[in-house]
Amino acid sequence: MARKIFIFLILVVYLLTIVSETAFCHHPDQLCISQITAAFVIKDTLNSIFQDDFEDGNHSGWKQTDDWEVSSFGKISGEFSLKHSAKASSGYGAIFHSVGADWNSYDIEWSFKLKNGNWDPSSSNRFWFYLSADTILTDLINGWAVGVNISGSTDLLQLWRIKNGKPDSLIVQSDLDWNASTQATIGVRRTAPGIWTLIYQNAGETDQKSFSGRDSGIGAFKNIGLCFYYTTTRAGQLWIDDISVKSAPAELFIRGLTLINSHSLSVTFNKPFNPTSIHINNFRLTDENNLNIPILQTTPTKGSIQSIDIQFGKVQGVLLSLSISGISDQEGKTMIAESRLFPFTFSPEVGSVLINEILFNPLSGGVDFVELVNVSEVPVPIHRLKLAGRNDTLALKQIYDVSSVIRYLKPGQYLTCTKDPKIIEAQYFSNNPESFCQMKSVPSFPDDAGTVVLLNDSLVVIDEFSYSAKMHSPFLADDNGVSLERISFEKPTAERSNWASAAAYAGFATPGLPNSQTESETEIQDEIIPEPQVFSPNGDGYNDQLSIHFKLSKPGYIANVRIFDVVGRQVKFLVKNQSLGQEGSWLWDGDSDSGQRLNLGVYIVLVELFDRDGQTKTFKKTCTLTDRLN
């Protein structure tokens, strides 16, 4: 007997459930609010924020009701629906109701039924439902809306972000082409992280369709409403019913991520987490090449129950991905695993990028260039750098962006900033085209003297160099087309002795390459080494040339290289007043000054070096020329 009673109670509960759901759905062909809610991800609890089916026969609580009425004529479901009033002239009408919710803490769901009369929407006859509006002044609204012809260009059901009363960005577009006498149940859901889902089901149909988009923006949620633009013949032919707004507590998710410095970042969640759930193994950090970056420490941010500070090791890439899983909220519910991409970039700091080379007096038909070098340990965003000059009062002038596109300069890399990279490439054989950055505008750098200023996007001076043509080597016959090169990264940019004319053997400039005048960090002895000591310029491809290598204790020497025979007669003036870097070489083919082939025998190589301070050095080396050409 007890068993029969138990079965009977189950049947009663089942029948009551069916009856309650049917009662909530005023028309069997319509998608019920409870059904459209089930189409979304099931939540633990859905709390009703607002609901109106207009079955009380009025629209009390609604604002701007002059153009609207609750009517049984053409009703959508039940006994009454909200209907636009017939008008004798064209115009627009909007009706609002106060509704609000916390975008950060809740997932929000909207549902309503909507239909129009026997007319096809157009740019003159269009309508939309404000899911969120910060004001009821339609020309000032910021929020989101779903409807037809919101932008005036399509009859498709769409969801838009509204800014200052106008459609600003399309979030979701469905395939529902709204026609005459269309009637549909529409559902929208926004999760707290900013995932929007738009669902519709046409009246009389059993299938429903879902479309999604992302917009993580938030704004003041104060009102919902309906807006209708209409011509005279369409007035009074728009209905809405069974409006519902619900919310559910959002799951734990990443609300924001902030780089603190090159080895730490802060992650903020949407709500408090359980501190005991934080472990290093919950976090994984990788770069754009999927290389792991070691996580060194993870700790709750001091004074916060919603932020975590993460310490990590050295980074090589410029686009990082942080994956987090296993963190739970204070109710013990574990978050869904989540990944965030973010650029590993900072506003360039003082000394992170240095001015390394400048050409301010180009060859005829040439252009100026400024070469930069990243001396930091992290990639630097080039698009956050600017070049400028200074006027007579030392105020900044002609401040121009280095790059208009997103680009990064990795540690140790060079960047050649110029108006026309092709000209630089054509005029200098020692160059690296991959380093070139074409600027839309370049500050003017006078030929006699001027200042190069490197700034970040906050107009903080990163590096600065005041140059003068007098800084060039006094041994240059002509300094046109000769760049000034930085000698040492360790010495100050402003130190005059830290700059020298680019070496002649390197082509008088080295855009995008290590400077010809770079000073070695290790102490070395002056060396002149002819190789091979026995050479045979007979064209057989073996030891056809004499290579005279030099390695000097400092850059900036001027060299003369002459060749003598064994009786002391000069037969070849190989190098005359050539400016040198710290290391390089010269080649001799075994010919004389007149281009004649010399006899076999022993020859003396005399190398004379002198600098601008009057110091001189002389080296004598011997070589043997053999197997003379016939």
C-alpha cells in the first residue's frame, strides 16, 4: 500500500510540473521563457530581476508611455500585450522600465516575444529592444540593443553596442531575416566575462537557433526599453510581450591582467577566491612559440582577496599566454580553465633603447637616418617610441612616431629609422634591410649641428644626443654621407669621445649592423697579420690574395698601408688615410700602383696608424709572392 502511495505522489508532482510550465506559456506554439532559459548553459540559480506579461491590463512602472498601450488587439500571448499606438504621422516612440544588474558579478539573461504587422522592416520602419540603457534619452544612450535595422542597413536580427545613442559595434548577427508579420521569441544572454549569445525561435516552429559574439565592455545598466521608428502607415503595428530579465551568480573568471614589470604580473578575478586553492601548478605561461616561461611564485596580492601576483622567469617573446585552472571561489566551486593572451610590452624606459648611429649630412639624393639599439633584456614596442629634435630654446619640436604599426625590437637588435629605406640600402653596402623602419615623417637634422631626442609615448626622454659636424674625424676629406657611430653602450650618450666617424672600410655607415667603431669590452693588443704569408695570384682559386688582418686596441685610427720590394722601393700604396674600426682587413692582389703584375719574391707590408690625438704606430710585416701569372 505504501508503495502505491509513493508512485501516486510521483505522478502528481510530474503532472503539476507539466501544468505549471504550460500555464507559464500562454500559447502552445510559442517558446516559453522557461524553455529559452534552458537553451542557455544551465546555472545553479536564476534570479528574476524583472518580469512583465502585461496580464494586469496596464503598463504601470514604464516610462514615456504616451506612444504605447496595453491591448488585446493583435495580442501575442495571454489576454494582453504591449502595443504601439496608432499615429497619424511618422516618428519614433520609445518606452522604458528601470532595471539594473551588476555586470561583473552576474550572468544576465533577457527573453521577450516580439512581432510586427504586415510590413517589411526598412531604414524608415525599424525597431529594437534595449537590453541595457544608461538613460532614457535615446540620443544619449550607452548600452546594448537587439533588433532589426538598428544601423539602418539590414533586416537581419542583430545585437549591437550603442554609444551616444548610435550603433557603435556589431556584437552578434543572426540569420533571421525579419519580414512582414514575423513573430518570434528572442533570448539573449551575457556572461560576466563578456560572451553574448542571441537565440531566436519563430512562432509555429520547434527549432531555435543560437549565435554568439564577444564584448567584454561594461556600462551603467539602469533601464530596458523598446524603440520603434515608423512611417504613418506602420504606426500601431508593433507588439512585445512576456519580457523577462534574470540573473545568476557568475562563475570565477579572470577579470583583468596587468604587467607589473618584466618579471611579474597581477591577475584580478571577478570575485574573491579561496587562497588555499592557489598553487604554482595552476598556472602556465608560454610565449608565441609555445615555449614555457617558468613560474617562480604565486601569492595573493597584499590587501586583496581577488588578485594574485605571479613572479616568472626570463621572457624571449612578445606575445604571451597565461593559462589558469583549478582556482576555486569561496564557495568551493572551481573555475573553468581559462587562457589570456597579452602583449609582453611596456612603455620604453629610460636607457632601455639607445641612439647608436646618425647620418645627418647625407650624400646627394640621400636621406637622414637614426639607428637605435635595444640594450634591455625585454622586447621593446617600437610603436611606442617617438623621435624629435630641439629648437633654439631647447624645446621639443617635430615629434614623430617611429612606427605606425605594431612592431617589437628584441634585445640586442638594431632599428634604422628613415624616410626612405630603399635609398639607404642602395647607398651603403654595410646594411641590414630587415632593421629598416620607414617613418612617415622624420625630424629635420641640420648638417652642422643638432639634437636627436628619443621619447616614449608618454613623452619621457629615453635617450638624447646633441651632435656636431666637428665630431667627425679631422682626417676626412669630405664628411658628406658619413655617419657618426656610438663607440660604447656603457659610456654616456652625451660624451663626445663616445662618438666617431664610421670607418671608410665599412662604407662610411653601417645601418642595422654593429658599428664599425664599436669598442671591444675585452682588452686586446694591436695586431697586424698577413695571411697567407705565401700567396699566388694565378687565378686557381687557392691563396690568390693576401689578406692583411688588423685587430686594434681601440677604434678611430687612420691607416696608411704601403707595399715595398726587398730593396726598399714602394710598389703599391694599398690604403691611403682610411678611417678604421677596431677590427677588419685589407686585400692585395699582388699588383703595382700601375696595375702591373709584380715579380715573384719577398715584399714588405708597412702599416702606419695615427689618431686624432697625434699618437702613431708602425708595423712591418713580410709576405712572399709566388707563381706569377704568365
